[in-house]
Amino acid sequence: MDARQAGGHIERELLILTRHLELTSPRRVRSDGDALDRSAYVLLSRLEAQGPMSVPDLVEAFGLAPSTFTRQTTALLRDGLVERTLDPNGSVARKFRITDEGRARLRADRDAIVTGLADVLGDWPADRLTQFIVDLERFNTDIEQRTGRPWPR
């Protein structure tokens, strides 16, 4: 099988995987009504991993329009999940930092998602789990290299 044929198979499996992502959506796996929506979950995860970021930082990291992040950060500020802070490097730009409340809600959602994934993976042998993680990390980092948008690990 060549890379193009593999790409066809992977495209189909990624399509199916994105359909299954609904099963790992915080709103789906948590029944207490306090779950984050997917965009808040992703944005808070990035802020947790990278630290404070400005709207231009977010635009560069995700490749989306500034208006997208203005809307998202406004909602996160309103809900007390992020706060505005001065740039620690002295720039006049304000940065957004995850709050303790944001971190707690992110942790609760992540715990619920990890529990669901562990249920799916529960009967996989350790060596297969390890190889799957290695392959998935490689796949993601190869995409990140091509797009110029790495995710902090």
C-alpha cells in the first residue's frame, strides 16, 4: 500500500472518528450540567498547556479569525473560567489565563472523557496501547510540523 492509498483509508477512519468524538464530548459524558462546550474545552486545554495567551497568540496557534477568539474569550471571562492579565514580558497586550474555576471544570471534563476512553481501551494489551499512542503522537506532530502550529506537550 502506498501513502495515497493509506491516506484514503485514514481519511475514512478519521471521518468515523470525528463522528465518535461526540461520545467524548464533555457535554455528553457529564450528566451534572456543568460541562464545557467543545470550543471552551479546547481553548482551556491550550491555555493550561501553554500558559497565558493573547488573542493574536490564539489566532497564530489555531489559525482561526480573531473574532472567533474574541467571542470565545468573552464567554469564558463571563463564566469566570479565564481572567485577563498583563503580559509577563512587558507587552501592552492583555493575555488570558485560566482561572482555578476553569482549571477545575477542565479537570472534571477531562476525567470523565478519560474514564470513557479507558472503558473502550480496557481490553487492549499494553503493547498495543503503547504503539497506538506512539503512532497517534507521530501523526499529530507530523501534521503540526506541516501546518506550523505545534501543540505544547
